[in-house]
Amino acid sequence: MAYTTIDDPTAYFQTKIYSGTGSDLSLTFDGSSDMQPDWMWIKRRSDSGNHFAWDSVRGVNGALVPNDTDAEDTSGESTNYFDSFDSDGFTVGGGGYANTNASGSTYVGWGWKAGGSASSNSSGDITSSVSANTTAGFSIVTYTGTGNVGATVGHGVGSALDMIIVKKRSASAQWVVGHKAMDSSFDNFLFLDNDGAKGNADNVFNDTAPTSSLFSIGNAGDTNASSQTYVAYCFAEKKGYSKFGSYTGNGNADGPFIYLGFRPAFCMFRNTTGDKWSIFDAKRSTFNVVDDNIRANLADAEVDQANKEVDFLSNGIKIRTSSGEWNGSGHQLIFMAFAENPLVTSTGIPGTAR
């Protein structure tokens, strides 16, 4: 199969840092491409506060909290946090809502481009609603569980998935993460909302590797309880744009080098033996070393972590810490990463270091 390098990653993923105003605030991404996001994940940096996420399939009236097990929040208050997905960014609500737009607070918003309006997908046993971007290898999928072991759901990405994040919407449940590096058959899983070690159960993703059109689910309540509603964020690796892999920690400040094939814009790490999910990006840390860390499973404010650092390079990431959080000796660490620039474009133009 021939792979085409994505020359402009900003067409599919962008980060926005901003200061709250307490009034309706329209925010424009800064990349070379205008991008209307389909999934927005927002976190208050300067103070503690829950993470919040919205997507264009569920709409702006449904907030989810990545660091918590809460059901989708469609209350009047939550709908004021986030107003719209815009042609070149997004708008957060007024009223001084601390989670997205309090005056004097600072925030980060990560946005991914799927396929806009959702379409019905009947490829699997369960009919799903899918917004898919086959170029970027990303889709947003909603479905209603059946409780049937081995049920399949169409994802629309067009390539075998490397990572899936599933959240039950209709009731409290954990955020289930499947990742190819933990187990190619997706028998192992982690929870995005906590720091526990990886689990192993056939009834989560049915011990079945995703195909180019489907992912499988068992009868676990977190992925397929009868009559419950779910959302899945589905990812397939794309050259020059995204990477989903793992490395083995060495417990040394001269840590491993992770080859990505691009200069990263965003990376989230997780030690599979148990620890926090760590998020770094090139907007909050504009030069090496990169040390402005947000933990996906915690409501804590952003942490400037001296001696727990990484470098973003033209072709990957260099670990510069002995911390077990992302370099535990002999431990497997998984990651998801998205590009700022490819190492070399399709026309032969090389990327540069920071």
C-alpha cells in the first residue's frame, strides 16, 4: 500500500492557547490552514478545573469530562461553556465559566478535524453515526449498545485502527482506551480517567483487532451495554501526521528517542504499568526542553515540571527524564502524537528543528 505524506498537518489538528474574557469569545487557530474542528478538548491551565470535550456529532449541547466518569452533561449550565465549531476555530461562551472562559484564566484547546456532519453507517451489526476523515485517519462514532458479545461497529476511517477511545454517554462509565501497542488484538485496555495499570478482558473490545471498516465490542458496560449510548474516537496512523506507538523506558535522564517521522505538535504519554496521562504540545512549550504538562486524568492546573522533560525534535521526541511517569525502567509506555511539520514533505522539503 502506498502512503501519502500529509504536508500540512494544521489542516487536521491544531492547538489554541488563549486567555479568558468572561464574555463570548471567538478563537481562531494559528496554523497555515483554516480548520473547522469536529472534536474540541479544552482545559484550564492556570487553575484546577475539569477537562471538557465536545464533538460535532453529539453537538455543542453535550459536554463530556475526560478526567471523570460522568455521563454526558446536557444541562443548561454546561451548554454555555462552548458555543460553536467555527470555520477557522471555535467559540466559547460568556458568563465567566471557569472551565472554558473565566476572565484572568488561561486555557488550551486541542482541535481535530473529522468529516463534518455525520452519516449513517450500517457496515457493522450496530448502525452508527460517523463523521470520518480518511485522509487524517480520524473519525467520531456514536452508537447504541446491544449487549451482544462480538457486535461490530462501522468507523468509516478506511484503515485499520491503531487507537480507540470509547465513552458511555447515557450513564456514568470510564473512558476506555484501546491501543495497538498494548495488544494487537485489543484485549488490553487502559482508562483515560485514572492512573491504573492496563487491564485485560475479552468483553471490552472482544479480543478482536479492528479492521479497515469495523471495530468489535464485547458486552462490557463501558463499551456495549444494552440500550446505552456511546461515542468512540477512532484513530489510524498517517505518515507525516500521526503516530501511535510505544517504547520501553530506561529509567535514565538520557531517555529513549521516539522516532515519529515528523516534528510533534502534540503528544500524550502513558505508562501502562500505572501512572498519569501526560500531555505536551508545541504551543504551550515553544522551545526545548518541553516541560509544561497537563494530566488528562486530573483536574489539576498545568505543571511546569523541572527534571521531567522532553525535547520535540524535527523527527521525533527525546525523553530527558528518569521519571517513571514517562520513562520507568523496563516499563512499556504508549503514546499518541500529532504533527506540526512532517520530516520531509511530499515535494522533498525538509522540516526543521525548533
